[in-house]
Amino acid sequence: MQLVGVMYHTHDTIPGDGIDVFRFKAWPSYTMDELLPEILKKFRKIDTIPGLIWVDDQSLIQPLRIVLKAANEAVDFHNEIDVEWYPPPSEEERAFYQDG
């Protein structure tokens, strides 16, 4: 199970704590080609831009930062979307997502 988390600046549009988590079932990991469309779906659904994206695949952090920076510059958007590594899920997290 591969997790991606998106944290929004405003909690008004997101139930709970302003964090949206989704997962990929592909193993061993997901690709940038799979990640970008899923992130864009989340942006469209919520109709807001996040402040932070967590990915659990370290190899995607820098490429995603580069893509987001280029997109921000292309549309003259001045708020940075940070990308950080999310470590592998704990046993508790695995149990939670298997039940959900």
C-alpha cells in the first residue's frame, strides 16, 4: 500500500483536519505519471490548492517539487506547495487502512 497525503491551507473546505489521504495499490510503488493525475483530481474536487503534499516514495520528492515549481511559475502562482517524505506506515496505520 502506497500513501499520499495532501494538507490544505484552509480547513473550511476539507472535513476534519484539512488533510486528505489517498493510496495506490501498485507495488512496489507508484510513478509520477500515476501521481500527478490523482493529485489534480483532488485539487479539482476540493477546488483549492494545498500547502503540503506527502509522498512515501522518496524518489518522487524532487521530481514533484520541480514539476510544481514549474507549474507555479507558468501560471504566476506565488504560494509554494511543499513536498515532503512520509515514512512507511506503522502497524497501526496498516491495520486502520485495511479496515477502511
